[in-house]
Amino acid sequence: MPSQNVLVTGAAGFLGSHLCDALLAEGHIVLGVDNLSTGNTANLDHLSSEPRFRFLEQDITRPFDPGEVDYVFNFASPASPVDYSRLGIETLRVGSAGTLNTLDIAHKYKAGYLHASTSECYGDPEVHPQVETYWGNVNPIGPRSVYDEAKRFSEAAVMAYYRYHNVNTHMVRIFNTYGPRLQANDGRVISNFMIQALNEEPLTIYGDGSQTRSFCYVSDLIDGIVRLSRSDEHAPVNIGNPDEWTILECAQEVLAVTGSSSEIVRKPLPQDDPTRRRPDITRARTLLGWDPKIPLREGLERSLEYFRSTLVVAR
């Protein structure tokens, strides 16, 4: 593929930084944008001497012009329960004004556009596994609604720009993803368990541990996203690992990989926490020829040194 000028919002975040790496590896010129409300420039330090990468600290809820671009990847949003609970209004703004501003950039420069949506659009699903045609079971006024409804609005905005302005849009619904650069204190399952296990602290399970998640290693996710950006598909596409694990099983895998002797403790289940989560990836397989390659045990092993390093930094 010829070199393109690419804009990545949320570039200093977990997924955004890995996406920048993948695009640069293909020879593209990348402008990374982030307001650093949840992103970390340390995720981009390895690119400091890369001439094809430039970083701009910018709040995308305010209109800005990055100059001519060929493609826009919109990954800007608080994404962990800890962050969007703390930054609820900001999460709503970036999912509305921020999405509209980046769509305006794509429209102005006739650029392609990919929006990072989420499996949270399905809420606590009554359809299992989750297919893209399912409209979801979301509490629009619950504690998770600032994130869920921001992402659902974003999807409506993306489809509107496709229908009314003929912008070449794509949408990925991302399921639980983990790997190096995942924030150690972000409240997500893998990061919580890894840090607790490495500190020999009790692993915290909410509820009885029977609720399920599907964990996708970051390199698999990024591969699917890049493939989707080059497709002719404009409707949402699930990208995630269809292997379904209970939270208790995940905790046991983390204990095995870390060699930790931590015990498991239980706490009450938070409101609106999904009881089951597993993607149907038939569309990704059919349209993109995509399938995840990294099983959970291997992904945890690949992530181990990163989480160990976060403990060293914290001390």
C-alpha cells in the first residue's frame, strides 16, 4: 500500500499507541493526537526519533485542523471503568463533539475513517454470543451509561456521515483486549489480576466469578482493525477473541502464569456489569479473513514482563 498521511486520535493510549506502531511499520506518516487525560506519552517514547511520527497534544472536542490527511483513526476516549467513572462528562463530550470533529476532518479531506467502538454497545446482552445485528441491552442512565451511550452516539454519527456525506467510514466493536501498555491501575480484569498476583495480593473477583469475558491479545486486535480499515464494510464489525472464559478461570490462568500464591477474594458485583460477553466473529472471518492467533495463556506470558516493569516504576 502507498504511504499515507494518517491521523490517530487517542494515540498515547494503550490501543492507539499500538496502532501507531503498526501504521508506521507499513511506511505511513502518522500524526498522533491526544489530550493526555488518560493517555501516557511513555507509550510513544520509542517513537521519539521516528521522522514519520509527530505528536500533537490536542483536545479533539475542540475543532482543529491537522492538515491534509488520507485516513483518520478515532481512538480517543476514556475506556476503562476507573477512567470513565472519573471523567464521565469528558467521556460524553469526546464521544459526541470529538467524534463529530474528527468526522468533519475526514469529510473535508475526503479521507477514510475508522471509529473505535465497543462491545459495551451490547450492554448486558440477552443474545449470546453477540452479533452485530443485535441492538443491545443498555441502561441509558446507569453508572456505565456515560461510556456506553457515548459510543452508541458515535456509531450513529459515523453512519450519518457515511449516508449523508459519503465519507468512507468503518466501525470496529472492540471486545476485551490486553497486552503491554495496558494501564496497570485501570480497573480492567487482566490488569487488576496481573498486578495483584505480582504483588502477592488477593485477586479480587466481583460476584461469584461465573460471569464471562473474551480476551483478545493486542496484536490480534490491531491486525483486525487494520484489515477492517481497508475493507468495503461500513456497518460495525466485532473484533475480539471468541474464546469465552469465566472471571474465575481467568484468575486461575493469571496465577499459573505469574507463579503467585495469592488467594482469591470476592466482592459484590457492580451495577450493570455484564454477566456474559463473547463476540460472534463470523463477519470478521468472512469479510476480513481475520481470526485471532494468540490464546490467553500465551498472551499473559507475553504481557508478564510489562506488568513487572510497572511495579518497578511504581516503586
